[in-house]
Amino acid sequence: MAQIRIENVRKEFGAFTAVQSSTFTIEDGEFFMLLGPSGCGKTTTLRMMAGLELPTSGEIFIDGEEVGMKPARQRDIAFVFQMFALYPHLNVGKNISYPLISQGMAKLEAKKKVHEIAEILGITDILDKRVGGLSGGDRQRVALGRAIVRDPKAFFMDEPLGALDAEFREHMSEELRALHNRMNATTVYVTHDQLEAMQMGDKIVVMNHGVVEQFGAPQDIYDWPATKFVAQFIGSPPMNFLDFDASVSEGSTAVTLESASIEVPETREGASGAITLGVRPEHLSLDDSAAYRGRITATEYLGTTQIVTLDTANGELKVRMSSEEDARVGDQTGITFDPRTISLFNSDTGQALR
Ligand code: ATP
């Protein structure tokens, strides 16, 4: 098991900066997600931790030891790639024991270890089968078996479930998480899927254009996005944004939307000018007596909940509410905000003000 720390790590490819100076810590035993859109630098960050890419500057520590310039094989980690490369002509047992045998472990000892791992993964009954004829799920389990059999300090996974269809993907992500709970090995996992990151991660780093936008537990990131980018990237449908001119003061701020005044508590920073108010769809409700008004333009039925879209003086708003509540396209209605759940951002910098 291992603690991994990245300190001011930066990566340039020629004139292009793929990762801006980044600092964060992955605690021992954590399931840690590197999340962000395509090209944001998450794979490059993972490859630097693994020793497959050298940082341009900065330091990488594994259990307190600086390893930034050390090659991958000296870092005692296991990399699980998206395309699991198994040996099709060997059986399952031999595929899993391969790393042990090539390290020089005695055959009998390796066999015992393979049985332990097969037990954990629930694949003892297929140990003698050739991998060529296995289902996708079993192949993934074998590949995982091969990665974990060495007892590495940490696992690095780059979109390991990316090639799977939605249903199977969900099943495998549950299995991976359960496996992690049993083994408790530090796992660093790259994904562009915010839902996957929220469901699986103990901690998440959100990256955009090579910059770490936020780092924290899924619920903190969801509830208190540090930037407008994070607010938009996490959650489906994403956070609503309303732009207006206002003056925010430190402590608490009265935000006036049309004829409605909302007292927003605990504002951290003052700012004036272009302000963006952010509010999650589930933190809004419809109330005919409310002063802030909108017109319903669409409803989307999702089973127990529905998403209602409204047109307001400040733009479009989406509200998530019970399907049992009435909402008809064309109706005018009032909208209420819970001030405790409101985010405020400086519209120019995108930084959160509370
Ligand atoms: P994806 O999910 O698409 O893989 P990512 O967030 O993992 O995206 P990276 O693969 O880390 O992003 O790439 C970040 C940026 O660095 C991209 O613009 C990519 O084109 C660039 N890049 C990555 N590797 C190299 C390289 N070896 N040489 C030049 N540019 C590179």
C-alpha cells in the first residue's frame, strides 16, 4: 500500500503544456479518480506517477520517497491498461501466474498465490481454460488477476472499462470497487465519466486544460464546486447558472433576482460586477406564490423524478422534482431557491465566492 504525493508537477511536450503545476496527495488505500474531459492531461498525470513519462518539473513521492526520475519497474506499481493484453494461447492460471514466474517465484508457491487471487475474483472454475474463448467479463477478471497477483503498492488504471457497453460497465465498476474494498490497495483511476468518478471514488481530482480545478471527496465537489467548470462538469443535468450584475460582500450577500431577494449566507469573498449564481436542479422548487417567475417550456419524465425546464428573465433553469407534482408546458409559475445551497461565482474568473 502506498501514499502518493504530486508536488508542483508540470509536463510540457515541446511548446505545449499538457499539465500545469499540480499538487495533490493520494492517501494510502484510497480509490482515487483523475477526472476531466478529453485532452485535459489526466493520462499524462497518471503516466508520470507510474514512471512512464518524466515530469518537466516538480516532484513525485511514493511513501515519502522521491521517485520522479525513477523508471516504472522500480516503483512497485501495477498498470491496468484499457486494452487488457492477455496471452491467448495460455490458460487462465498461467496468464495470472506469468508475472510471478517471470520474477523467479517457485511454481508451487505461484500456484498457491494464483488460487488465492482466483478465489477473490470468483474465477477458480475457469483456471484451466484458455483465455481465447472467455467472455469479456472473465477476460477482465483475468487481467485484473494478473495485475493484483504481485501485491503491488498501487494500481494505476486508465479508463479500464472504457470499451464496455453501459450495463456491463456498471457491473464491472461495482466489482472493481468491491475488490478494492477487500484489498485496500491504493488505486488511481482515470476517467472522463463524472458519474463513474462520483460512484467509485473516495477522492476526485477534476482537471481541465492541464489545470487541477478541484481536489476532494465526491460530495464536497458536488456541493461546493470551486469553479464554474467543476459545477458544470459534475452532475446531470448540470448546475443551473444565472448571470447578473451584483455586489457580493464577505459574510453574507443579498442577491436580487428581478423582484426576489435571496440572502446567501457564508460568502467567502467579496466581488462586484458580473456574478454567476449556480444552483443544482434538485435544490429548486416550484411554488406559485414565489416572487421569482418562469414559464415551463419542457418536462422530462424520469420515473420517480422529472426534470422541468423553465424560461426566466435570467435564462433557462432546470428543476428536478417529484413526478407526482404537476408541471404543464406553458404554465407560468414561481420558483424558490434554498439560499444554503446556492453557489456564487465570479463570472470572469469562474472562481467560487462561497
Ligand atoms: P484522453 O481522455 O483523451 O486521453 P487526457 O485527459 O488523458 O485525454 P492526455 O492524454 O494526458 O489527456 O493529453 C493531454 C494533452 O497532451 C493532449 O492535448 C495531448 O494531445 C497532449 N499529449 C499527450 N501526450 C503527448 C505526447 N507524447 N506528445 C505531444 N503531446 C502529447
